[in-house]
Amino acid sequence: MISSFEWTKDMSVGDETIDRQHQQLLKEIDILLSVLIAGADETAIASAVAFLSDYIATHLAYEEEYMRQHGYPDIDFHISLHRDFIDHYELFKKEVTDGVPRKELISEIAQYVGAWWLKHILIEDKKYARYVAEHRK
């Protein structure tokens, strides 16, 4: 059984906007997973994939600007993680349009996309959250 990707309070980075974005992001991953599992048509899948792609881009841009504004010293490394994820997600989008079997797409979402975000929020995003909390004026 595929587990859902839910935001919990221990994922908070101390910024309401980023926390809301993370909540929505995990919800959208669940929606995409549900659409794939339910056997929705290609239009519904493409729509969910595109929406998530746009949402990810918006979120990452906001988060990167937030880190810049707070002078986060490891921003370049953090951004490189974002770029690696985007590259991987672009490959996933291509798999969707190339007709990769749904079982493989479901596995990709569950094992990489959702899991990456959970780990990224709990480990990498928490690093800048600690930095910002320690350096607030």
C-alpha cells in the first residue's frame, strides 16, 4: 500500500508561507498519486503533473529568495539540491508523456518524488530554518 505524504508540525521551518507551501506541495503529490492509482485519463494525469511542476517552481523560487534575504551561507548547495530535483522531475514528466506504465509512475512518485520532499523538508530545509532562527535580529 502506498502511504500518503502529509505535512506534520515537526516539518515547520518557522515561516508561515513556506510551511503552507510545503503542506500544499505534499497534498499535490498525493493528488497526483491518487490520479495515477485511480486510473484517470491521460488529460487528468497531464494536468496534475503540470500543476505540480508549476507549484514546485513557484515554491522553490520563494524559498531561494527567503534564504537570500536571510543570508543563508549554504544557499548554493541548497539550490543545487533543488536543481537536481527539478532535473529528475523533468525526466518523470517525460516518462508520463512517453507512456511509461502507470505502475512504474506510481512507484516513481511514491519512492522518489514524495520521499525526496519529505527528506528535503526534514533535513535540508531545517538547516536554513535553524540558521534563520539563530540569526534573527
